[in-house]
Amino acid sequence: MSIAVRMSRCPTPHDTERGAEALALCPDIDPALHPLIKGAAGCSPYLAGLIRTEAEWLPAAMDDPEGAFTALLAEIDDQDLAALPAGLRQAKRRMALLIALADLAGVWPLETVTLMLTTFADTAVRACLTRLVAAEIARGKLPGDQDSATGGGMVALAMGKMGAGELNYSSDIDLICLFDEQRFDPDDYHDARASFVRVTRKMTAILSDMTAGGYVFRTDLRLRPDASVTPVCLSMEAAERYYESVGRTWERAAYIKARPCAGDITAGERFVKTLRPFVWRKHLDFAAIQDAHDMRLRIRDHKRLHGPLTLEGHNMKLGRGGIREIEFFTQTRQLIAGGRDASLRVRETREGLARLAAADWIPQDTADKLYDHYQFHREVEHRLQMIGDAQTHDLPTDQTGFDRLAAFMGRDVAGLRQELTDRLEEVHALTEGFFAPDAAPPEMSDWGHEVVARWHSYPALRSPRATEIFTRLTPQILEALQEAARPEEALTQFDQFLAGLPAGVQLFSLFEANPQLTQLIVDIAATAPALSRYLSRNSGVLDAVLGGAFFSDWPGVNGLARSLDAALAEATDYEAQLTAARRWAKEWHFRIGVHHLRGLIDAETSGRQYADLAEAVLTALWPVIVAEFARKHGAPPGRGAVVLAMGSLGAGRLNATSDLDLIVIYDAAGVDASDGRRPLATRAYYARLTQALVTALSAPMSEGRLYEVDMRLRPSGRQGPVATSLDAFRTYQQDEAWTWEHLALTRARAIAGEMTIGEEIEAFREPLLAHKGQGATVLQDVADMRARIAEEKAPQGNWDAKIGPGRLQDTELFSQSVALRAGCAARDPAAQLDAGVAHGWISAADADAVRRAGRLFWRVQAAARLLTGGPVDPDALGEGGRRFLLRETGFETMDALLAAMQEVAQAAQAVIAERLKGTS
């Protein structure tokens, strides 16, 4: 039925000229719709643009909007992959125009509007996923006999508003992409995952990229487990393991709305079903109230939404009395009781409120009022977004904006403002009492009261036993915190540590039996937020503190490797070995950080120890990886392979967050293939063995990951094979390598694998550097490289220790240049500079200027990585962190340190610039 017949309302044009221009483009439109077209275009430049673009299509669509919408979906289903990006964008424009006009005319109510938006999103995601999976199958990239209709085992879970069928007019879409690992042979797991990761990335690009035709949906994948470290598509088993071990309340709330929307729907529904015990607790989970309240406060803090209600610029979603208040109220009530009352396990806000009222969890009147406000809020939200197709929830900031909004809603300004105020205040009154009742908390010490009061809601204190123990510990903790240099800062950091703990009984029992640990935790919290966060995620490392070896002498690489060998020998299978390696490495990594923080070692020593630790991990783990690989594919063909450490690891100096630069070199010795159950050609064998090494080090597991791995320093970089034969390596370095690759070779060091190959590489490396360092273009190449770095990587302010002329990266690059020029085999920067002096290429004074800068900036960089995990920010460090940084660098004040950084950088920069002018 035509919109003209059903139209019950119409916006008033705010810009009559633009409205008239839009109407002129639609001569065939039903005259009854003229006011609607003029009103829509006159209030929204975005809708005016859509009318201009789709003027020919519009009249027929207005005669049968439901049929037009169905036809749009059918067109998407008929498009192939090549046509899909443009086709989806055209469909999005038409869908947006059709839904907006049907909404503005009062033809489709809120529930229909949001369902239509969601249905279009489902169709778009399904089309992308199935076409892209089909392409992977056609290219032979997806293992096994898979079908694209079910996504080859991949599923997209719609989360948030999309999952509930409640998308707004300019919504992002939140997706979690998973695959059913049970559909694949275990040996094909990584190939399957790589294929699905490609699908996910390409799908996101098709949907999100802004092109001449616009975009389809901004796509957010960050709701997946541990999004900062996991691939964009992960196995269902890995996701389930994450939720079972570290899933948080906000993730439980997110899965209330989770819905498989594309791909293997059956597998997706099965996965969601397996998470029911995680989402819906068997007991009445009143701790969720405080968790949700804290989340509300964090959002308000982050968005600066505290304070009394002011309509100008008020956020209708996150602000006081906004949409999120109603959603949080509903979802938190569902979480509390949904474990015992399955009728509450629904996705939609309207249905959730209705079920809560039916079960007497909230009064019927409250449910009715909240949903009425929810409908109004969403209508306002849609009008705000229709104006410019912007993901905004903010009310206008001036009178002109309110005039436009009122016209768009067919209201007078004064009445609209009053209704907005009344509704926002009533929502706040109805929800705030639930989250933050007025009842006074039990009496306690005034200091830190606001922070301490929320501790009982944290995951670590959910059990009565944990609460009982922690209550006894609290006075001791507060006393220690008050003795910190800045008690309030220490309290804030300890609060973050406590909030991050997944469980507490064992840890709190440990504290109670060993009071010295409490002081250690306080020291860390007061000084090093990054180490505190690390400890919160890995509290098991505290066991090592109680062992007698925690403060004993450093065992060196050999001692560490023997210790890890023993831990690996106790593991029952390969996965258990990788888990054991992670657990072992975390304890030693924590020890280095604590020793550095406590002043037991300095930055130079911590750098060597972090490097020793990484070398020990590779030394012990490489044979385990090779053995597991050989079990399937046979022993390594030929002489085997060696792992070369490059970059900072090759130089024997890492910081707390360093990744590993590695190269794998093999010698096939004329053998063409392996001899095993599933033999592989030699080149493929070592390539896949190298990939197994990278996975063993970097794959996130229950105990996290060991290291990020970077293999871009291999011959030909990303374009080259991941493993290189010894002959190819020699030929490449001799005949094809660029100067920067010879610079990288100054730090190359064999650390694991077949060391006889490493010895041959070293015998080749030394004369090669001596020869290549005399090349006529070396200095100009280095100068050009330095200029490119300066152009591509700007320093992050005056406190950036790494990037910038005369700073850490620059001094290390110069030291490598000196080593290359001098034909020196030394790897660490100080020894390389000494070699340059001995060679006569630089003076002792020049070497000292560069060395001083490198030493100071290394100390600043090492401290910053330990304290915060990022660059130095003096204001964010806190008093404890600033004191540590000053102690490490030997300065009295931060101003004096900054002045020294600038001074030594300028001196080093002068030397480097002079030496790279081209003199020999």
C-alpha cells in the first residue's frame, strides 16, 4: 500500500528552498507526498542528496515501500562478488531513503524501522561472507570439502543493536566472527583460520570503506574476545575457552543480544548455546548491578557526561536519562535473574522489559514508562542522524539546530525542549535508584571510601570466601597505600589492578599468608601502571616471588634454558608445552620488571636479561617445535635450520614490550623432500616449520602469548619466503641486498637450531660486512634511509625517546652504519662505536657524543616501557613513576631530564649529520 495512503505525519521544511529543489526532481511523485518530500529535504541535507540521486527510483518505491524493500534485498542476493561493493552502496542509499520517508510519514513504527535496518544489515553481511568464502574455496585456500552457503564453517554473530534487531538510522554494526574448527582436520586449522581472517578483513572493507558511492555500514569487530591481541576471526573453541576463563560482566551483557546472522547459522546457534552458563549464572547475580553501575560511570567519565542536565549538546544515548540507561537497566535485570528464569533470555529491549514486568521483577508501570521513553529517545536519535547521516546522539548546541530538529519532528521548539527535559529526567529517576540507591553504605574509614566501596563488585571478590579474606586484608592494604608518595594515585592504580583480577580466593589467601606481597603490589601499583596491569592479568606469577630463586643471581641464557627444558619435559603434549612455556616465561619476565623497578638492576642490565630470556625461550622451544612438526612430516631434510636473531634481540638488548626480529636459514644439502607420514618438499617444509615457530611464539593461549614476531628482515622482506636456504641467503646478501639489509646484518646472531649452520653464516657475515661497508653509496644510502624515517615517523613530542634526530633509533642506526663502514662484527651499539674509533672513521669525541645520547634514551625508553607500556607522558606517570624515571637517569627534576635529552640529541645529531655527508 502506498505511503501516501497511510501517511499520518509530516515534517515541516526548515529550509524551504532546498525542499522545493528536491521536489522539483520528482515530477512523477504522488502529489499527496509533496509535503513529505519538501519536509524531509528541507530538514536534512543528507536526505535531499538521496532524493537527488534516486529520483527516478523513488516514485515506484513510495507506491509499495514493503515491496521495494524486498526487491532491494533480492537484488543483493543476485549480485556476484565483483558487483557487490557498488551494489550494496546503491541499495544502502535506497534503503536509507525509503526507511527515512516511511518513518517520517508515520507509516512504519520504530520497531519496523529498526527491524528493516537490521534486516538490510543481515543481508549485506550474509552476501559478503558467502561470496568471499566462495572465492576462498574457488582459489583452493579453504581446506577440506566446504560449501559457501554455510560460510564454510564461518559465522558472523550480530551483537548489540544489530543482534536485537534494533539498529538505528546511522548505526555501526558490531560483529564477532568465528569459525567451527571441528569442520577441519587439526593439521588444516591454521590454514582455515588464515582463510577466514582474510574473509573477515575483506568483508569489513566492502562494508566500511568510504568510496564515491558512500559506505554500507561502519563495522566494528572489537567485541570479540581480547580484541587487542586476537585475530579478527577465531575458532569457536578459542572463544569459548576465553569466556570460560576471563569473560567479564560486560561481555555477558553483550551476549544477551548475540545472534548468528550470516554463514553457518547452525554452528553459530550451537556456540551461543554453549555460552549460556557464562551469560546466565545459576545463582541470583546481584554483583552485576555494581558492575553495570561502574560501567555507566566509566562511560560518563570517558565522555565527560557528568553534571546536571543541559539540553544543548546532551547525548541522547550515553547522557543522563538516555537510551543506554534504559538498556543497562533492562540487561542488568536480565543478568541478575536470567540464570534461574529462562523466560528473561530475550534480545529485544521491548520484550525484555515486558518479560521482567510479567515475572514481577519490575512494576508494569515502570516497564511501560521506560519503553515509551525509549521509543521517543530513539525517534529523536533517528532525526539527529538523518540530518547528515552521522553517527551522532548529541542534541543541537544552538537555537538554529533546535529549530531544525523541531521542524523535523513536526513540533514546536518550546514543546519539544520541555518534553525532552521531562523524559530525560524521568528515565534518570527510574534507573538511577536501581544502580545507585540512596541507602548509606556501612561505615568505614573516610580515606579512599568512594573507591573502596566498589571493590566488592569486582570479579575477584564475587565469592563469599574471597570477600571474607579481602575484608581482613583491606586495612593493611589501605595503610600501605597511604604511605606511598602519592596515596591517591597509588589507590587508583591498585583499584585498576584489583578490577582486572579474574578471581581472588587463591591470590588473597597468598597475600594473607605472605604480607610482603601486599607491599610489593602496592609498590608496583604506585609506580608502574603497565606492570600492574600485567600482574592483574597474570597474577599467577606471584607464586614465583615466594620461591627462593626470585632474588637470586641471574642464571644466564644456559641456566634459563635448562629451567625451561625441565618445565617442558613435565608437559604431556605439545599444547601443554606451549602453555608451560608461557607460564614459565611470564614468571621470569615479571622478575626482571620487579628487579628493575626496585633498583636491583639498571636499564642496561634489564635489557640484557630480557634478551637472555627470549634467547632461552627460542633455544628450548625450537627442538620441541621441530619434534612436533617432524611427527607429521618427518625429520628436517638436509642439515636442518638455524634461527637468526636480528634487531634488538641480535644486539642482546630488549625492553619490557619488545617483539622479536627473526630469520630462519636452512641447508637442504641436496635433499628434495622430507621423509615422513605426510612428506613435504624441502622449501615447503621449512616454510611451514617457520610458520609453526611464529605460531608457537605469538598465538594467544590460556596463558597469553610469548612474543610478537617480526620476520620482515628476511631476504626480500615481506615478498621473500619465510625461510631462506643457506645458498640463497649468501647469494642475496652478496649480490642483491640493499644497504639497509647489510645494516641489519650487523646485528645478526644465531641463537637456536643447527648451530653449525650458524657458524657458517657468521664466517660469511664478517668478511661480507667488511667488503660491503666500503661501497661508494653506503653513506648516501644511510642518509637517504635516515631522511625517509624522519619523514614517515614523527616523534611523539619532546619526551619521545625513540623517534627523532639524535634519539635512540637514530643513534642505533648510526652505530650500525659505523660497524658496516668499519667492517666490524660487533653487534651492540657501544662496541660498534668503539670499532669505528679503532678504524679511524669517527673520533673518540664523536663516539662519546652518540654513546651518551644512546645510553640516556635507552634508559628513558626502558623505563617508559616498563612503567606504562608506551612513550613517556610525565603527567600520566604519577609521582612514583617520575621518581623511578629520575632515579634511572640520574636527574633531580623532570625539567633537567628533558633539557638533557634535548642537549644530547642535538650533540648526537650534529655528529651523525656530519659523518653522513659523504666523507670516507
